[in-house]
Amino acid sequence: MIRLIEDSDPSAFEMLKLLYPHSGNAFIIGITGPPGVGKSTLIDALILEFRKLDIKIAVIAVDPTSPISGGAILGDRLRMQRHATDEKVFIRSMASRGQKGGLSRATKDAAIVLDAMGYEIIIIETVGAGQGEFEVATIAHSTGIINIPGTGDGIQTVKAGILETGDVFIVNKSDKPDADELVHHLTRMISMRKPFKTNLAKTNWTARVLKTIARDGTGVKELADTFLSHFDFMKKNSLLDQKRKKIEKSYFTSLLKDLILKKVLLFAETSGEYMEVLNKIQSREMDPLSAAELVVNNICVLKSNN
């Protein structure tokens, strides 16, 4: 099913319609942070902790896209091989397809599939370099942001405004020097953020700052417990339904954008005007900006007349 989604097979769209009513039960965790902070290693350790609780878990590892094949190029599944024989663990690498937030619509569709298939927790790992990590918060119930000491990423987090999107901040590789300084810095900044800017507005949830060492599992149990506590907090305070509505709105909006763009491009490409202006661009009789504006305006006129 996910392969059909990635291939944009029309049958996948129809199957998603049938699966959607069976989704909406999974706890979706977004894990993001700059490259090199140990996201995949930490998720591998998190899987182990969740499996101790007999939780059925799926991971979508969103990798940068190959400019040649369009496929994922990092292959994060290689870092999670110890779970390969566990029937209650599903791990899939997917390409970001050039999306700056690290999520293509295929990622969101895949999450629906896994949700409908009974996975209780879905972890979505996104690629990010300090500026494009916001989008995971539009699909996840709980967002974890990973930093490591000694790289200045604590400052970058504040600069990028990512501070407002995180529910759990993880200082990984905390055996490095300056780990406590980064924890203190993040804790201080979190205490200063205004409640209305958080993704859990008007609640008493305070983002947690935790130290981990993913390679040996230090602090990972506490991290897993914190995510589960956040999920319980949302349920007890009637926030889960609010978050679900935000996620559905975001998904609906992305569908509209994709479908409208697809329809408009198809309409434009099958019209004689499209080829006419394209030839003018290629012969440099017309600039691309004016040409695009002309085609869109004419489409709008045709649609209004019909």
C-alpha cells in the first residue's frame, strides 16, 4: 500500500478512502533535529523501550531525496536492524521529495495506513537543519526535538522559532562537555515562552528537557515515559481531539493544494495556449513570469465562464 502511495498510483487514493475511517487511534510522535544528532540511534533505542510495554510500533524515517531516482538516500532502517524480526515493529524509509519541512504528502498518507493497520505508536523521523522542522508538528501529537552539546544548536533552536513547536527537548550525546549548559539554556528559554505560542495553548503542559545517550540507552526509558505521559496529559485535558482536528485540517489543506495543482497543470498542459507560451519562453519572446501569469489568468476566466 505504501509503495503504491509513493508511486502515486491512483488505486492508492481509492484505498485510502476506505482505510481512513479505521485510522485515528495511533499516538504519533515526531522526532526531528539537525543531521548528526543521533535521531535514528535514539529511535532505535525508543523502539526497544516501547516494545518492553508490548506496544505495536511503526517508524517512518524520512530521508533526503536522491536527485536522480527520487528515492530515500540515507536508509535509516540500517540503524534499526535489531528489530527486523519483530512482527510488531514496522520500519520504513521514505523520501522527503524535496519538501523543506521534511514531509511529503506520501508520508502523511503512510501514517494513515499504519494507523489503520493497528500500530499503537507511529514515530515519524524527519530531516531538518534548524529551519524546516515545523511541519512534523502538523501531523504529530507529540514533537521531540533533538540537540547535542557543543554545536550551537540550542541558539539555533531559539532563532528558528522551533522552541514553540517542541513538547519534549532531548539533549542527546549528553556525555559530551557542555551538556548541562545546553539543558540549562533550553530550560530557561522554555520558561520564557508564552503559552499562546505553544502547540498546546491554554494548558499547563510544560515542555520537558531530557538528557540521553542513545548509543547505550541512558535516559531513553525516561524519554519513552515522558512521551507516554504527554499523551495521557492530552487525553485527560481533552486536548487530543483538538490536536486531531488540527492534524485533519492540515492534511485536508495539503490534499487540496496537491489536487488543485495537479488539475490546473493537466488543464494547462492540454491547452494549445500552454504550448504557445512555452515556445515563446524558449525563444525568449516572453519571460516565464508573464507567461505563467497569463496562463493562470486565462484558466480562471475559462472556469468562471463555464
